[in-house]
Amino acid sequence: MTNKELKKLAKLIAEYVVQEIEIKHLDEIFTASLNDPYELLIAELARLMTLLVSYEDSERYEKAAIIKTKIDRLQKQIEKL
């Protein structure tokens, strides 16, 4: 494996680890707001938007499309409240 390939692999691993830490942190915030359904939906919306940006930045467009669909559904739920 070349040095360039190792750097690319290290970057991918670092991005994955950061994303997992970010998700875990957002999940903690998410569970802390379980008392209010509106806050719960807003927290989930924030988490999904963060994921969407992350997937778009890393050019994972298929995953981004799935997240976008979930965001749209969640926004409709919020509008109903």
C-alpha cells in the first residue's frame, strides 16, 4: 500500500470516527429531550440535517437521498403540531 493510499484510508477512518462520535452526542441530546414531542422532533431533524451535510460532503449521494426523504417526512410531522 502506498503512502498516498494510506493517507486516503486514514482520512476515511477519521471521518467515520468523527461522524460516529457526532451521532452519539446528538443521540444523547435527543434522549434528553424526550419529555416534549416537539423538542424530540426538532432534535431528530437537527441530527438528520447534520447527517445530510456529512453525506453530501463525502459524496455519498444515495445515503443523502435517504436522509432527505426522512427529513421531508419529519418536517411534515412538525407542521402538524
